[in-house]
Amino acid sequence: MSTPTKTSSIKTVNPFNNEVVKEFEAMSADQVSAIIDKADEAFKTWKNTSFEARAKVMHQVAKIMRERKEELGKLATLEMGKLIAESIYEVELSADIFDYYADKAAELLADHPLEVQHGEAFLSYEPIGVILSVQPWNFPYYQITRSAAAHVMAGNTMVLKHASNVPQCAQIMEDIFKEAGLPDGVYTNLFVAGKDIEPLVANTKIKGVTLTGSKPAGASIAAAAGAQVKKSTLELGGSDPFIVLEDVDLQQAVEVAVAGRMWNAGQVCVSPKRVLVPASKYEAFLSKTKDAFAQLKVGNPLDADTNVAPLSSEKAAVDVVAQVQKAAEQGAHVILGGKRVDRAGAFVEPTLITDITPDMDAYYEEIFGPVFQLYRYNTIDEAIEIANATEFGLGGTVFGKDTQKAVEVARKIDTGMVYINHVTGIAPELPFGGTKESGYGREQSPAGIYEFVNAKLIRTTTPDANY
């Protein structure tokens, strides 16, 4: 462990033992302004670079990430604590997304012809300039990739403000871009504190903002962007329902729900945070869930047999325990867990809560940790009502053997994504995003590349035409 020489909010603190590893000095306003100027200047060339040349760089980024996946994975585990297998998987997923847009961008952004009565018309998709990307810590590579792969491949340039607790992951991605041959200024990491983000939006050379984070942060950035008439996209978390149907394979549903909830120590926007079980299956489901919890091992995220990692920070652990305690004070039953693990590090016990009612905060809010909330319902309409009660609308799951029935239920859930017989997942070709207070806009898939391009209409006609 290195000895800090300064006090900074931008630092690596290993959540396994809460030791400070490395600190970074925040950039000055002049440094940040110069970086944005350089990104704007780089855009003038990058926007005219061929798709073939852009793709060559993106494929090289993917190649480097795969070659260095163990190193990158260990760095993510060091900075935010996730299981090493999850970290390596994240690196591989990110590489797949870079390859996806490298392969698809030219096709997706080709001129799109429109049917007209006279002459010709088409949409020309053109990049708009410098994009400010503001990203969280829970998937330090994937969150970068989700915005950068599409928008840089489309011809935009990007400046990244990453979470202050994953600075080394942020910097190594910029290094990889440079190693892959990306021109200077096309993608640059900013070391700035969270409080300094909003003023950046007012910079006239920033043309759009994409943010994944909390509702307050999203509201602040969206307001700042709106005041400047700039496009923004937001992903602001979720409290995903997991609806178990009557015809379910109970053991399978329990295993999927528990594993999904403990994924990344519960710090996943689309993990199944509220599990809804029919009354006829409730006691059996609860019993099997207790059995599944008994198999969970909290420990060193670098150990292969650990399946519950520490939370990302001491503050995260304190906040989750406080939410659980409040639920208990309001009348919920904490069946298992609910406390800190008696060891160094940002650990919270895997927690099982039941009997949550609309009078409790936990009924509506997102608990971002290893907390499994179990509900019972009497009718499917009641299940849908519970599922839709929260302000969030990101993902969800319906679990049952009759997939037609499951799809019917899925259509009634107010979210941006619903998976049948699987927790809400991630794939390069599938759109990711929510509705309600989970935000707006889409990332990944064909939809993701259109968020920050100008769909310009070009019309060829004659002076005597009606239009």
C-alpha cells in the first residue's frame, strides 16, 4: 500500500480491507477546459475518418482487453470489490460490445432512403461533436464501453468523468484507446470531483451528455443540459421485480433469483431486488431461499470459492445496513442477515427481508446491496400492482413454464426491459434502458448508436414540386 501524499476524493480504496491504495489529484478548471478544446478539435478530423479506420481501432481495443483480461479484472476487483470471475466476465463483455459496433456501425449509419412521391429523400446520420460521459463504479469497464463504443464509432469524440473510486480503471481505458491507435483527443479521461460535473455541461463545445447514476445526479445533469438545449440520456437505477408464476420450477426459480440478487454483491441496477411469489408457493419458496443463502460464502473477491463480495465502499455498506434497519423499524421481518460482517472491509451479510408493505420505504426504494426482498401475492393483478408500485422502471423478470403467459405478464410491467426465465441481462445486440424515473434513452443494440447523431433529412426535388 502506498502512503497518500495528499487528500483527494479521487482515490482507490480497496473495499476488501478499506485501505487507501492510490490517490489522484483533481484536474484544474484550466486543464479540463483544455481537454475539451482538444476533443472539439479532434472531432473535426475524427468525424471524417472512415468507418473502416474507426473499426480497426475499436477491434484493436477489444483485442487488447481480451489479452489483458486478468490484469484488468484484478484492477476492477481492487478498486470496487467485485468477484474476480465477474470482473473478467465484464472485460470480455466490454470487448464484445466494441466488436459489435465496429462490425455494425457502417451498416447502421448508412444513408436511410425514404419513400417520397417525387424525387428522392434520405436520412444522413452525422455525429454531433464532443459527448460528456458520466459513469458509476459498479461496472467500471462496461459502463464506459456502453457509451464509448457506439458514440465514438459514430464519429463523436468523448470526455469521461468516471466515479471517483475507480480512477485506475478510468485511466487504463484511456491508455488502451491510445495503445489501439485512437488519435489524441478523441477519448480522454477527466479526473474531476462530482460537484464539478454540472458546470462542464455549460461548455459550448460539449454537445451531449450521457449519465448513469443516481436520480439526483441525473436530474441535476438533465436540467443543466436542458438549460443549454443539449441532448442527454440517463440511466438512474432500478428496483426490478422478479415475478414467479404458479407453474414455476421452484428450485430453478430460487437459484436464479438468489444468484441474480447476489451478483456484484447486489450492486446491479437490473438485479432482481423484489421477488414476488404466489401465496400457494410462498412457504416452499422461502424455505428453499434459506437453503440457498446457507450456501453463500462471503469473503475475499479474489478467491474462486467466494460468491458474495464486499460492497464498493464503506459508505455503501453503512447505507445499505441503514436501509435494512429502517425496514425492520417499520415492521418488515429480517429473516437472515441485515448486519455488517465481523471483519475488515465493506462487507454486509447476505440479507433476506419479508413482509414489506406499502407503508415502508423499502417497498418503493432501491437497496443497492445483497438484500433479497420476498413478497407474496394472491392474484397476478396484485403481483403486477406490486411490481409497478416503485418509481423505477428499468428491468424485470417473469419466471414460469408457460412462456406465452409469462409474456402476457411482461407486457403489463412498466419497465424498459423484461426477461422471461432469466434475470435482466446484457448483450451487445440488445437495447438497455428504462422508463419512469429510471431515465430515458437506450444504450447497446442498433438503438444505442442513434442517440447522439443528427438524423439529417436530405431531399432532392424540383422547384415545381408540391414539397
